[in-house]
Amino acid sequence: MKWAAVLLFLGCALIYLFLSPGAIAGMGYTGEDMRATNELISWIGDSHTSIDWPRNGVVPLFFDVPFIAMGRAHAQKELWEDRYLAIGPVLATALLLGVLFLWLLDLTSDPVWSFSLTMIAGFATMIWPYAYIGLETKQSLALLIAGYLALGSQSIRTWFRTAIFVMSCAAAVSVKSTGLFLIPAVAYLAFEYFWRGRELVKLAGSLALIGAVFLLNSYSRSLFWAKIGGTQGFLDQWMVRDVSSFFDNLISFFGSANKGLFVYAPVTVLGLLAIPLLPRSQRGLKWFTLLTLGGLAGGFSLLTDWSDETWGPRYLHSAIAPLVLCLGLSRLRFRMRTTAALTGLAAAGFCVAFLGAFFTYGSLQGAATLADQDTLEAYQGDVVWNHIRFNARLFGIWIKNRNRVAPGPSMWVPEHHWFYAVPAWATPWKPVDLAPFAHPQSISMREWTLPPGMPHSVPWYFCMLFLPSGIALLIYSFFLATRNGGKGNAGPNVY
């Protein structure tokens, strides 16, 4: 089954690369991470070089070093650093799906069900758009690897395997400042990994090492926040002021039309419903999922701005794979009902995820800025600025204009409905031209519509090979998994 997982990883990576924008510097805070990684590489060669530490500290930079180092070898350094680094979240996302596939096989011994759920997770949730946005992929991958090694895999626990587990735990809580909310989940994984063998010394040593990495990274992170008033000052500014706001945010994390997890990853509804149905033998998976989801949702609900302008509830990205694992086990309890519900939710999720992957998430903020409505509250709760509807509108404009040599403007008025009468002093709603935003972000789709006879870039030709190659690898992966009949530790009689 490991070869099937490897082929699935490669196939997903190639399909993701087909729609890759080939650039990532403009995504969130990636630009400052690129700058700091360059400074870190220069510091290794010359310790007198200063490093302007980024907001998430030093740990995430080590994951970017190989890609930035490859880019520095080119004459057009900035261009190729951006292109190579854009491959990072693609590989991390594809690897996450490979681990998810292995874990599902271990739980269910059903290769068809495991493969189907992995494809749904990879292409019908917000995992797909974040293969290009990045930001959350390192943390999600590290957490899932740690979870699989502690709860899923029954392989002999060698020193190498233990080292991978401890490093994954350390990365999960350190690679982003939001790792603070994953400390309960990671501590539980460490307990599960060592406690069963009564390896108390190893448990204490591992927790000490994980804590040391977390504290070291927290120090490097504090150097960034010190420039803007310090971490404490930042938190004081964004913390909720009353209990009701916390519960409002918590509910919105799941059901908000603009930022709800159930909207941007619909299959997680079934995953959440499946948690009470998990057997006693999967107590570890149940608590891992609850601690991950509860830590992230509960932690961020303490902030007034519990989400941002990016695609969907990005802070819950790490909780999607654990919820899919819970859904995987539910098939054994109510097979037909799960399959029927899953079909509709997967179809809806694919449409939503496709729209998120097709256009850059920054288009929404660009249009809102032109309309003088660029507020976080608008992104969080104003349906006029619903990201899915906005990208669907862009897709319609692109379909309409894709064969036009010089398309005209596509004006849109983001107007709101006054409840009774329009006040005489009300400022008119500003129209926005959406034509400049209605362009696919991927290299393949951007250059696909070039006029006949126009030359294509070298990356475009590679992109054209990625899609058929990726699909072929996935088909062979499915064939290989089903031919071997699956394997699992839980088996169909887990209940």
C-alpha cells in the first residue's frame, strides 16, 4: 500500500501543479518569509548578516530554505525563488493526502472508500485552494504526520520513527504562531505515543524538546512583534470584550455563509456527526480530532477578527483531515446513508473549491478596496462580499470574455439594501470594474487563451503535461490499492 500512497502523492502534486500560478510571494505574509529566508541563508555564510525576523519566527524558514536556495542559483533570482517556493505548498498538500490515504486504509481496510475520501478531501474542500495560497499547509502536514505516527501506524517504533514524530510535533506547534492552540492536541499525541509503552523518560524528554523549539521560535517571533508594540499589545487590541462575542465567533466558524467550515469544506459536516459514533478502539482519533478542532476554533473565537480576507476559514485548515478520518470510519456504521449524503456534499464542495483554486483570493480585497468597502467585518459577514459568489461572478465574466481580443469593462455595483428609505445624505454605492480581476491565476489557463501564433512560456508546456500525467498516476494508484485488497489495523469488524 505504500507504493499506492506514493503514486497518489505524485498524482495529486502534478494535478495541483497544472493549476498553479507559479508564484506565491503575494500570498499573505509569504513575501516577508521569503525575505527572511534569504537573509537566513546569507547569515549561514556570513554571521554578520542581520535577519529581519518574520511574524511566525525562524522555524518555518527552514522549510523554505531548499526552494529559496534553488532560486538563488538563477540569474533572475527573485523570479525563480518565487516559482520554486510556489511548489512547496503543492508538495505539502499532496503529501498530506498521501498520509491521509494510508491512515484511512489502516482504519477501514477498504481501498475504494479510502481513495474516494482522499480525493474528496483533496479536491472538494478548501485544501485544494490552499495548495496555492500556502500559509497553513506546513502546520497541517506536520500535525497529520504526528497524528498518524501516534495513532494510526502500527510499525515498529524505531529511533528514526520517533525522531520524525517529535520533529513533526515541534513543527505543528511552532511553524505558525497559531500553533499555541494546537498544544493540547500535540501533548495528547505525545502521551499516546509514549504512555502505552510506559516510556516516561522518553515522554518527558520529547515534551522538553518540543517545548524548547516552541519557546525558541516564540522568542524569534517576538522580535517581529516588538516592532509594532509587542505581542501583548497586539492581543489586547484584538481580544473579544464579552462572552457572547466568543460564542458568536464560534458558531460563525462553522455556519457562516462567508467563512463557515461547513460551506468551504461541506464533507466535514459528516465528519463532525461521526465523532460520537467512533468505536472505543478509536478513542485516540476521537480526542485528537476534538482537541484539534476545539483548540483552533475556540482559540480564534477569542479574537474580534476571527478570520481574514483569505479563502474560507483558513485557521481551521488543520482540522479538515482529522474530520475526514472520522468520516471514513462512519462508513462502517451507516454505509448507505453516508454514501448518499457524501455524494451531494462532495459535488458542492468541488464547485466551491474549484472557484477558490481558479482565481487568486486577493481579487476580492482588490474589488472591495476600489468600492471603499475593505473591512474585515464585510469579509466575515456581508453576503455582498461572499467569496464564493464573488468568484462565481468572475468565472462568468471570464467565460464570456475568454475569446475576445479586447474585452470591455464588466461593471458591478456592490450595493446594499436600505431597510426603508434611502437617506438624502447617503453616499452612492461605487461601481467596480471586475474585468481586471476576472483572470485565472494559473499559468496554464492564463496562457491557454493567448491568440493563435503567440509563443508560450516554458512553464506552460510543463503544465500541459502535468494534468494527464497526474490523472494517469492516480488511476494506477487506485488500481494498485484495489489489486492488493487494502490493509488495515481496525478492519471491517472494528465495532
